Amino acid sequence: MAVEPVNVNEFQELARQVLPKMYYDFYSGGAEDQYTLDENIQAYHRITFRPRVLIDVSRISLSTTILGHHVSAPILIAPTAMHKLAHPEGEVATARAAATCNTIMVLSFTSTSTIEEVASSCDAVRFCQLYIYKRRDLSALVVQRAERNGFKAIVLTVDTPRLGRREADIRNKMVAPQVKNFEGLLPTDVVSDKGSDLQAYAEATFDPSFSWKDIGWLRSITNLPILIKGILTREDAIKAMEVGVAGIIVSNHGARQLDYSPATISVLEEVVHAVQGKVPVLVDGGIRRGTDVFKALALGAQAVLIGRPIIYGLAVKGEYGVRRVIEMLRDELELTMALSGCASVNDITRSHVITERDRARSML
């Protein structure tokens, strides 16, 4: 009898066993030396707790709101590419799990199910990820289709003027399947003689000239709020607010872009301080435990987004697996809150955690 996973990390090992090597490497890998990939997780391990005791935690509330939308817990689904490589039901299974868990899914721009298929699969609040292509009309089309199909926000990913060097994909000669939202609109036969077809596709389509001044164009074609995903510095957080974004996602693209960029949790506070509460700040990258979610909230995130663990759950057990990953993180967060003396997410404060910087400061 198969052993049921008891934590998110165990789903990863099971996914490794069931996925073809090319696809497992695609999902699990990072850029170049994978320093940041490891650091995204390790940086959480270096943050410890200052739990408070003798507080009434007989009732715990995890619920919160994101851009006015109620969610059962501050745990959202990050945009991750090509879910049908993990499971035949793909993004539709992920969307249904998100709806069941009453949380928000960010549908990937490079999904293997269409915007319309996901929208009609179940009733839920969803956001849509956006990249800017050299052919602006294609990016605009995605925005219009998302709006027409009831998506509630656009998540603009800004850390990919070019694709990061993902050596496992090059080694495996990763084959890029058809991006479903552009069927019949883009050539599907972009191939590379140097390795990854994915890299060749990105180079042919992504617009490396897109810059801050172009956010105005995006705002002009939609009434949806725009969140910017890929901010890692105070300077860019301030710029993002200047151009009128509705939210910021602190992200290094799951360590798949620039290796040796900082772990997201290590720069979260810098961004939170720059924003000064004017817009919500979310964070992704390296979250594998409910304790990690608590740490992110204590450092000022309004919510976290989960990427790879969702894919691992999907690969192993389809819709049920995605649901279990969210439930595991939610249950662990609830326990962490109870043991730290927090009855609601609003009770989680900066004083509940000790960072490396705090420890260094206390030694001065």
C-alpha cells in the first residue's frame, strides 16, 4: 500500500518517482549553480521564533483578504508553467483544488489549458499572469480574455527580459509544448540546436525592451488591478508604486532566472518598509512549511504564493494532491499560530521572529 505523504517535502520525492526525468528537472531546477534555489529554502531555516504563551488560542482564524477578495488562508497558488506535463487534467485540476480550498490561483501565461477552460471549470477568484511579448497584441489579447472570463487581477512578471540559464533543460533538450492560449497565433516549431527549445521559444517571443514607462500602456488597456511580480529591492518597490501598481510580489522566479539573486525572504522586509503599507506585499519562493508561511507574515507579507509544491501534489495525486498540499501548509500554519500565541493572522507581528540581521545587531 502506498504511504500517504505527511508533509510537502514528501510530495517532491514522490513526484520525482512518477514524472519523466525531463519534466521533473524542468519543474524542480533553477538557474546555473542553483545557489539561489537552495538559498530560497535555507534562508527560512535561519529565522527562528519568539513564541508567546498563555494566550487564548482555542479558536484560530487563518482567513484574510487579498485586494478585497476573501481567502481561507494567506496561501495562494503561484503561476507555474505547463501543468499538463505533470497531470493530464493540468491547470483545470489545480483550479478546482484552489476553489475547494477557497484560495486564489494565479494562472500561468504559459499554461497548457486555455483561460476559457480554466474559467469554466469552477467558480472561484482567479488572477492571470502576464508576460510582455514582442508582439504586444498577443499580450493584450491575454489581458482582454482574462478580463472577459472573470479574472480579478493581472500579475505582471517583470524579471524575465530573457530566460535564465537552466542547465538541466539544456542538458535534457527540454521540449516546449504548445502554449495553449496562443494556439494558431504563434509558430509552434521553435527549435534549438543548442539544447532547450524553451529557451529558443523565449528568445523568439519575450520583449527585452519592456520597461517602467510601458506600465502605462498596460494600465490603459485594462481596468483590472495590476500586481508586479519579481521585485527584490527597495528602489524597484518605490518605482512600482510610482507607476500605480495595486500590489507587489517579492519573487526571484523560483530561482530560475538570475542565480545569486537574494532569497526572497531575506529581502521581504526591505520591500515592505519601502511600500509603507500603501499596497499589499506578497512573497513566493522556498515555502515548504506552515512555519515558513508564519515567518513571511511576521516579516510583513500579506500572503505567500506556492509554486513547485503545487506541481508535485498535482503530479502525484492530481486535484486531490494539490488540495492536500494546500491543506498541509494551512494545518501547519494553524498549529504554528497556536504555539506562538496568535489567534488570527493579524496577531502575527515582527516581534514573533528573529532573523539573522536581528542576531547580528544584538551582538554589536
